[in-house]
Amino acid sequence: MKKLILLLLTFLSSTYFSNGQNKSIAKSTGSGAFYSGHYKNTLKESGYRKKAIDQKLAKAYYDLFEGPDKIYFEVGDSMAYVSDIKNHDARTEGLSYGMMVAVQLDKKNVFDRIWRWSKKYLQHREGPRKGYFAWSINPQTMKKNSEGSASDGELYYVTGLLFAANRWGNDTGIDYYKEARFILDEMWKKNGEGNIYNLINTDHKIITFVPEGDGYKWTDPSYQVPAFYEVWALYAKDGHEEFYSECADAAREFLHLACKAPTALNYDYTEFNGDAHPTPWMPAAFRYDSWRVPMNIAMDYTWFGKDKAWQEDYAKRFQGFLRSKGIDTFDDQFAIDGSKPDYILPAGGITKLRHSLGLVGTAATASMVNKDPESKDFINALWKARLEPYEDGYFDPYYDGLMYLFSLMHLSGNYQLIEPQAR
């Protein structure tokens, strides 16, 4: 049945896809794990033993959610939050990532706790932003750093809730589907009143940087997760299935534009045509947000396989560039031509280029896409890496840690499209 549904969605996408985009992707049929039901354990295929893989994944989860340097903190009997410790806040990025980790690894209590905290302290219950979330809050003072939303947080919240509904049902304390629909239904009511808009620019079918003001008119390439729109088309059931399917194809086409450089590098922030969008606070370059792009492409390749030829070329170019900089030494920020950026974005108050664990991880996920046997070198590099302080004492268990954990989940076949469970 699911194959018939996906074929129908693909047909609708190829029939109605517009907006001047290349229609080659829209007409393609998928060949990924969603169709076959098989999620590869790339780490095992690379020669690592399953027991060692399971132990490494369990250790990464322990470090972030239970260990002495954890980023997950329980509050009372029923709530918890994830904190970007170096920035002294909790943000929808990390909270929704924590929920995604929890639903993927079948940790319902963790998922429920983070959701309850997010809903209580961050979700707007009235006004133009109703249904959306304030993107950042100080978890000690409970003072919001902003009332506005970052669109990727809502993207992950909705997808995580849909997965939770599929995995655990909606009668175990939280109606996950109802919560996902509340966000989506409110999203579709946003028409610019109060300067608040849809999370997705409805003309371009591309997710916005923020759904308000000028932020509605540009984007962040790392927010492009085509596979999640396929999930919405399958399980949201809100009457916008065709639009979500078109968004998946639009995201794929956008990535062609954003990653067109020979290096395959993309800017952190761009216009909808992939060109740089400089901001007053940061000149355009490949920086921390951009690390997520190869991981998102690997996810789409693995789950749906609708853009395999381009994605394989991308992975070859991306890893080829990093290899040219030294597989054990490449920096974490670049100008798009691969040179050193004129401006180095500080992290945790320190201005320094590093060989960062987060990028080591997401670069390794591109090995799920790159057919070159030498691509295994990136997997070996990740396997040797450790979530620990750098030589100068800088330590980021939040962003480095989450990218590391996500990468291990993808490479071990433990990051999957969660379908409805038989009950």
C-alpha cells in the first residue's frame, strides 16, 4: 500500500509541480529504504562489528543525555529541556533534535518530557504567532531571548510528533498527531497579519529562515530536509499533501543551486536561488549551520532515493574537497571557493578555526552516498573521533555532540522513517 501511496504522490508532484523548477526530480520514482524497508548499517558494511557499533551509539547517547557533560536536564516529574550550554539557552533547534533522537531510539519518556517543556514554555497559545514557538529561552531565568520562531525548530517538532504518533500511538498520555496538526493548522492560517507568515514561503515552496518580516523572503540551506516533507505528505493528512510533495522536490532543486560550487560548499544563509544572503551580523560563508547539509542530503538519498545521480555527485565533490584539505585536519569554516573565510565566526566566545567533530560526523554521512570506496576514510575518521574537549579546552557537547550522535545514528541505520506500527 505504501508504495502505491508514494507513486501517487510522485505522480501528483510531476503533474502539478510548477514555479519554474526543473521537473526531472518531480518525475522520478524513489528507490530508497522507504520502498525496500531496508536501512543499511554503513558502519557494519565498513568492517565494524555490530556489538562495537551498538556500544559506540549507546555511549554517544549516554554522554549527551545522562553523563556528567549532558545537555539534557529533567525538570520535576514530567518535563525536561536540552540546552546549548555554551550559549546559556535552550532553543527549539536542540529541543526538537532531542525529541527526534528520542523517537528514533524509542525513548518515549525523554520525548514526552521535552515536548511538555517546549509546549509549556515556548509555544505561543494566542496572537499572530499562535502555534509557533519562541526559538530561544534562558532555562535558568525562564526569560525568552526572542518571541520569534526559527523555522527549522517547527520543522523538526512536526516531523518528530508525526513519528511519535506512528511509533507509540496517540492514547498513551499525549495525542502526538493532534499536537502536530495544531502546529500545521495554525501555520496555514498565517497570512502576514502581524508580519507573521507560513513557515514555508508559499510562492517558492522553500522553508523560510524565520516566518516573519524580511526573514520570510530568504532561507538557510541547512533547513532543507526534503525527506521530512515526504513524511508530511504521507502522515499529516491535513489536505496539503500535494504542496508538501512539491516542497520536497523544490528543496532538492534548491540544493542543486546552493551547492553548485566545485567545492560543493554552500553559504549558511541564501536567497531562494541559492546565492549568498549576507547579514549585518555575519558575512556569507560555509559555517556551522552548513555542516548539516551533507547529513540532510544523505537522509533523503537513503530514505527516498529520488535524486540519486545529483546527490552522488554532490557527495563526491564535497568529500573530495575536504580530502584536499586533509581528512584529519580540514577546518570548519570556508569561503565557498574553499579558501579561508575573511571573517571567522566565534563559537563559545572563542574565535578560531578548528577540525570540528560536528563536521567530521556529517562529512562521514556523505559516505552513505559517495560510491567511491575511498569514501570509507571519512567513516574511519569519525570512528576514531571522540566527544571530548579540544586541546585548548573548548568543548561543545551541544552542537558537536548532536551532529556526532545524529551521524552515528544515520551510519548505523538507526535514523529511519518511522511508519505506523501494527497494534
